[in-house]
Amino acid sequence: MAPKHKTSLKRDKPLEQCAVFGIACNDITYSVSKLLYSGLISQQHRGQESTGISILKTGGRIFTYKKKGLVSTVLNDKVLSKLWGNVGIGHNRYATTGAQEFESPDYMQPFHFNNNEIEFSLAFNGTIPNYTEIKQNLEEKGRIFVTNTDTEVIAQLIASIALRTEGWPNILKTASSSLDGSYSLLILTAEGDIYAIRDPLGFKPLCIGELKTEERHHYIVSSESCGIDVLGGKIIRDVEPGEILHLSHQKGIHSEMVLKSERTALCQFEFVYFSRPDSIIDGVSVAQTRLQLGINLAKNDPLLDDPKFKENTIVVPVPDSGRSVAVGYAQEAKLPYVEGLMKNRYVWRTFIMPGQKNREAAVKEKLNPIKAFVKGKNVIILDDSIVRGTTTEKIINLIREAGAITVNVRISCPPVIRPCYMGIDFPTTSELIAGRFKNLYGEENYIEEIRKKIGADSLRYQTIDDLVSAIGKSKNQLCMACLTGEYPLKSVNKIIEMERAISSDRN
């Protein structure tokens, strides 16, 4: 998880923060480092700032290697050749800042905790809104912190509980009861065990699998099922919300306990944007969901009622997450699907470049319309979301300049009106175009005002009901706080009340 701080860097897409991956092999002579590499690189989309692995050495000591950069750069063959061990965990990180102090290895994961009492390594995806309260309690006990992250707070909490509690399952159960947040968490112990924990509401995905060969048996845990698929493994199931799962190279996989909750709150953006299309999250196909999101948009689009409009219309995805949605839309609308935007895959992280002119130039570098396809056409572009709106506006201008007659925008997610406190790097309400415009223009008019602002000929969002139906879960099983303003965590509602009180006092 990224450090807790504000940032002025502008983004036009939500950022997920981190992937976790772990593997245990029953053959103590076998090294899992290359498998950790494969599992992490399959989830590179969840974190591109830094990567690292912790691996159990012979003799029960943990060795951790982590560095800024992509998986293929950090965990090259020269590095992996020196990392031997049959049990290990890994992590990909998405930081929310470029500040130099946060480039320190102390802020990268896995977080290796080692003092005179206990040793373990921790890989974490999520956020703990009540971490400051926990940190203050630990500081009162004399604990000293070297970072400003909730990851270190979790590690210090676990180590402190271990002083008075026997057995890792009981330690982790006690720790989980103190953490009010969203998380998928892996612990590698000096005894050679991996514990996988998912928060009681199940915000973040986590699944388990196995890989059997004639020589050995591997047990796998991964943020996404694609991490298991890439190894040729078999997906067993998802880790249940609130479950503490034990992966042992000697005993296999078994559940230690499940902390039940009245509801679940799986992040809807896993299906809209974050997860790889080939992943299955809590039994739901990401690719099939995105296809259905496109179908739903087409079913409810009044533009398609005009036969003359359809005669000269193409459906164009904004690559890459708009592709599946555009396919579904085109199929339902019986319109041509056209790759009308070419993406330069060698331009990286343009969405966090400082300065409006730099960001606008970066859009041109990253996306270029194919004039031969869009000239003289009514273009319907499909994208996953609009956060600030600046990138969408620039894409519309590019397509219009390429000769399109009209440019019509369809968004697979409902309007994002509120910030996320559960581990997604959404900006404040005032920076969200839908949140700001809803406050300015009201429920009836704000989408039309967004359309004017981005320069589209028409604009339609997915409805919340159609989003829920496409995923195939109930509203009580999903977190849609960024769409509704209804937050499922007590600690978040407490933070919001404090922010409102501060704002009221200022006014």
C-alpha cells in the first residue's frame, strides 16, 4: 500500500494499489523464485512502481529482495539465480507519489519485519483508514516507526500481539479484529508457512490454487486468478471474506477460521477496470462482465433508435479496458467494431504527469486516431470511467480533428462522485468532474454539463442497476461508495464526519 499523504499530481484514471502472490512447494530442494516472478508479472497491471519477493532460506531465515521498477527489470535472471527457497511471497506496488522519500526500500514490499522477538514478511493490498489510531496506541507502548504507511502499522501490530498470543492463527485473528479496512494480506513466517487473510467485507480479491506435477506439489495464493493460470495451476476457490487461510508446504491448504460479516463489499471497479479480463473474481468472469456492461449500454441507448444515424456509425474502444465493453456494445447494437485509436504501449504513466500542457501532449503521444477509419463517421467511443475529464476531452478532440462527424461517449461505469477511502487512488470530490458538477448543477443537469465540458455530442453512463446486474451480485455484496457516497466501513464514516465538522468550522 502507498504512503498516507495528499498529492497534487493529476490523474484521469483510478489507480489500484498492489498485487500479492505466494507459493509453497512440498519439495524443499525446489526453488520457487521463477514461479513468483511469473505470478507477479501476470499481475503487473496492479502495480508498476516497485516489486519484490521474500523467500525462506534453508535454516528458517527469510531473505527479501525489492526494488523500484517493473517485475522483468527488478527480478531478472541474475537476481533470481541467487534466490533459493521452496516457500515465498511477492508484491507489486503502485505508489501514489513520485516524492523521493517514498522511493526508499522501506516503503516497498514485501515488508520484512525482524527484531529480537519475531521475524516474518508481509505483502499487503488495501488500506486501513483507522491506522493512525492503531499507530498511536502502539507508540504509547514504545513502538518506533520508520515509515508513514499502514503496512508498517499492520506489521508492528502483529508483532506486538505475538508477544502475548500463542499460534499464528490466533495472532492474526486478534490483529484482524483491530483492522477496519480493505485488505488482502499475505504473511510469510520463519517457520515456512504462508497465511492469507482477506478482510471481513472482501473488498480486495484473493484466491487459492494448486499446481501438481509428478515430482512435487505447489500451493498458490494470488490477488487474481490469472496469477494461478499463468503457472498452469488449477484454481481451487476464492479466499472467503474474513477468512484466515494457511498454506503449508507440509500440510497443504486449510482454513484456520472465518470472521463472518453481515454483508460483503467487493470493489465494483475490479470488474470495470482493475482486473485482467481473463481473471475470475469471486466466481465472476471479468471479461463476461465487461461484455455485458457494453450490452447494457446499447440496450438503453436512444441514439440507436435512429436508423439513419446507424448507417454511418462505428464503435471504437479506448484501449485497453474499453475493448470488451465495446465488443458487447457493438454486438448488441449491430454496429461495426473498429479499432479507431492506436495506443503507443511504450509511453508509460502519462496520467500522473504534472502540468496540464504536459498531460495533453502525453495523450497525443499515447493515443492516435486512425483517420481512415473515423473520417466521415459517427463515432461511439467506449471507455471504463471518467475521473477528471481532461483525458476524455482530449480524446474527443483528437477523433473530431481526424474527421469524425459526431463523437458520442459511452461509459461502462456510473458517474464517480465521491473519493475512495478503501485503497483506490481517487481524488477528492472537488477534483472528480462528476462529483463537482453534481454539486454545482444538481442531479438533473450535471451529466449534460459534463457532456458540454468534454465536448461530446452525446454522453451516457452505465446505471447502477445495470452495473449490478452485469456483475451478477447484489448491491449488498458490492462496494459502490465512489458511486453512491455510502461507505461500508465505520472508520471511514468517522473520517467523513470529522472532515465535515472541520469544513463547517471553517465556514
